[in-house]
Amino acid sequence: MTLADARNYAVIGCVELGCPGKTYHSSDAGLFNVLACLELALSGGKGFGKPLFASWAKKTPLPEHMTCFEDVFDAFTVQVQAMIADAVPRTALLEKANRKHRTAPLNSMLTEGCMERGRDVTWGGAPYDFTSYQAVGLADVADSLVVIKKAVFEEKVFDLADLVRVLNTDFKDHEPLRMKLATRYPKYGNGDPEADQMFQRVADCFTSAVSQHRNTRGGRFLAGMYSMTCHTAFGQWIGATASGRRAGLSLANGFSPATGADKLGPTALLRSAASLDTSSWANGGALNLRLGNTFVKG
């Protein structure tokens, strides 16, 4: 966009942006469970929660063959890219169906250039054209990766294969270990630079995978960081995680911390969020902050 058009923005729904009268934006085309990609990365592409039915998953090295943290992150990156690459042609089918069965003449009349070009917005008539995918569960991935990096590869408390076996059982007979993983290691949302930088890396992995694609109208794919209510349902399909989360529990909401992970109050949480480079989150992000009644009592 030109700078003038970018500054002349309006909010489309929750946090997505567009330039009025110049933008056609399928701003909520898909929500993606990025924690599923970490589970697949730690299981050679198979998963260990409920069956993920991830026919798109790539075969990656098993935990016993991962010798450093970068092996883990590389496997995670492979699964994220595979998930997005699988979704793009499915989205294309919907876009083609819209062009045939759900054209938008009123929208097109009010969008600059469509009348001059003789093209409906669903055919790419708008000056700015986007399709956007959203990441769900970012904090859960980041927190888990910090634990793996520190406990497995730096402190060598246990090896990765042993940790994965415990996760497979949902920490059965390992409650002390679960509590240690949940409380000892840095978590996003507490103003901790190491955890915040890991969150940044996970978000960048997602935005990079999304932004390399183009839609069927010739426009760009954009990345966003919000979950609406999908973080609850998505969590039901995911097994236990290295962050100490039990199987089936809800994932993080938008780019908020994982539930209960922020321990130092709202200012520390906001400091973590403010440290992030969000310039590639072209479809926006939602940070939901809840204050208990006792916090504001009086």
C-alpha cells in the first residue's frame, strides 16, 4: 500500500485492517493450530494426542535423532510450512466458488477501480487484494520450546526422547516433573527476554510460511495472530506439552500468554507484548488481558 492508504485504515472485524474503498480482503480465511505442528515435529510427523488426521504432515527426524535445539525448530518449521502449503489450494477452491456463485456487485460498485476495470472484487478488481490466515497457540509453542532448549539441550536434565514419552502419557505418574516444567522455566508474558524472543521466532516462522503465497485473485496472503474461540477447541486435539500443559486443555488466546503462565502482573505481560516486532503481522493481532475482580476491587 501507499503510505497514505495504509494510514487511512479501518478495522474490518476484530483487528484486521483495510483501506476503505480500495481493499478486498478475505481477512479470516483460516485459523491454524501451530501447536499441532510442534507435536508433529516431536513425533516424526505422527502426533501423540488424539489422532490429528494430518495427511499433510511431513516426515521429520524422531526425537532420539535430534542432537540440538535447532533440529527441533527445523522440524517445527517444516510442519508449519506443510500445513500452510496444504491449506492454500483448499482456500483457492473457495475463492473460485465465490467468483462463480457469490460475486459482490454492491461491494464492487463501492470499491475504486472495479467499474473502470469491469471486474468484480471477487475477480481481483480492487487495488489491494488480500487473503489472511491466523496463528493459534503461539505462546504454548514458545513456552514449550524454551523448556526443550533449556532442560534438554542446555541443562541436560533428561533427553528429548524421554520427555516425549512422558508427554505421550499426559504426565502419568510424573506430576512433580509437570510442575517443574510449568513453574521453573521462563514463560512468555512475564517480561522475560528469552521467552519473548522465542515467541518472536515462532511468530516469524508462521508469517514467513504464510506470506510466500499468493491468492487466486493475484493478491497477497497475510498473517494474523488471533484465535477468536478456536483456541479452546484446538486444545482438545493436542496432547501434553513440554510447558507443563496437560492434554486437551485450551491453547493461548491470540498472542496473549498461555493460560496462567503470566505470574508478574499486567505490566510485565504488556512489556512482553510490546517487545515484539509485529511489522509482519499484516492482518493484526489480539492481546486479551483479563483482570480478576480482586485486582480492581475498591
